Amino acid sequence: MEGRGRGVRGRWVMAGKKVGEGTGITLDNVLSLNKHTSSICQSMYFYMRTLRHVRPALIDDIAAALAVTLVQSRLDYANSIPFKTSTTNIKKLQRAQSTHARIVLPNLQSTPVSSLLAHLHWLPVTSHIKYKLATITYKSLSVAQPTYLHCLLHYEPPQPLCSRDQNLLALFTTLSDFGRHALQLFCNLSME
């Protein structure tokens, strides 16, 4: 009975070992994103070890560009998916990004990681995930692409007001988790 689900202790479990591995996103049978996070970190650490060997021969700008190309892109791919993942997974990703920043800027070892990330113009993992989700929401609202997300987001001004151009979003109870989180995050960012 491959592909059928069953409830186990209040959680939805997919039958089989791996789900959605062909997309670059590794999901485990309880959709906890633990395997996806481990896969990203494993890939990042592999390229970090490689970068560490050649880092002494590179200037800072080239090292940063190479690091973004090889390592940071692993973190950036599908990074809006772990929006509500566990803090353990977020900490793993943040630890990998912090290690990555220390490899790129070895002369600043005593500097706090937040300063290193700011120097490299990188956002912390949680902020990066929120930024990506807000960007997807904005593009979906302004360009109506991708269409499968655009149909989940609706702009309805409560009445004809001067604020009708502020892109206020209506929250519906029938939205998916993605739509609900995207709308809440976008509304919070647009009011700031």
C-alpha cells in the first residue's frame, strides 16, 4: 500500500521511507524536515571543507563570491519551506551559516557572528526564511505568478478607503498553512 497514509499518535505518517526526494527537498515520513535540514547541512559542510583548503589563496571578495555560489546557495534553495520547522533545525542551519561566515572571513575570528553576517550582507537564517516568504508573497500579489499561490492570496479592502493601495490582504480560514503564514508575515512587514 505504497503512498497511503495512516495516523500515528496524532501525526500524519506517509507510508514508505522517503517522499519528495526528486525535487531536492528530502522529506521524511512524518514531514518534520529533519532529513531535509540534515541534507542541506551535510552539503554545506562538504563545500565548506573544500573552501577551507583553498581559502588562504583567495582574497576576501572572491572567497565571499565563491562561498555564496557553492555554500550559501544550498541554504537558499527552497528556504521558505522550513518556515515553521523546529528550533533544532533552525539552529543547525544557523550553525552551518555561522561556520561558513568564519571560513570566508578568517581574519575576524574574534568578531561576533552577527557582525560577520552583516559584513558579508547575509541575513540570519530565520530572517532569510521570512524574507524569502515575503518576497514570494509580494511577487504572487504584484505579478500573479506563480498562479498556484496567487489563487490563495486575495486583496479585499474592507471598504473604499484611501488605504486601498496598501495591498491589505484578507485572511481566509480555508487557506493552506503556507497561505496563512505568508499573509500574516506580509501584513506584518507592510505595516512596519
